[in-house]
Amino acid sequence: MPQVEISTSCPLDFIDAIWKEFFVKSNRGVSVEYNLGWLYQINGFYVGLRHNGKIIAGLIMCPIASSMLSRSGGVIGFVWVSPEHRGLGHSGL
């Protein structure tokens, strides 16, 4: 059964997975450090799934606030699921 992990830092294997999925496959981006360097010190947190120690899914959640509107909320980004685990219902965990 996959294990949920939550952290204020991104694991390196998750950063590598999203770099390959969203940048290398699309033949874009300069480098992990240039395009995704902010992931090494995120202002928010990472939520992921591991199965047998291997990252199989993850996402980044960051808070946002508007002092003008006296509101706060959050944004979700870099939602990634390994190809072999897509469509298996892991989002219900």
C-alpha cells in the first residue's frame, strides 16, 4: 500500500521526476536549478506517495494571501503521477 508523506522540503527524487516530466519530455527549460531552484526551499509543502520506497506521485502546495482583500488561500502545482501508477485511484488516499 502506498505511504503518504508530507514535508516542508521536496525530496530530490520528486524534483527529478517533475524535471523530466514537465521539462525534458517537452524539450524546454534550462536546468533544474534555473527553472525549479525554488523547489529546494519551498514556501509551502510537498505531499507525496511512495510505494516500496519509490516516489509514485506528488504535488506542491503553497499559501497565498492578499492583504488588500483580507483573504488567504493556496495554490497547487506540479501535480505528478508516475506513468505506471496513473489511473489506479491513488488520489483517494
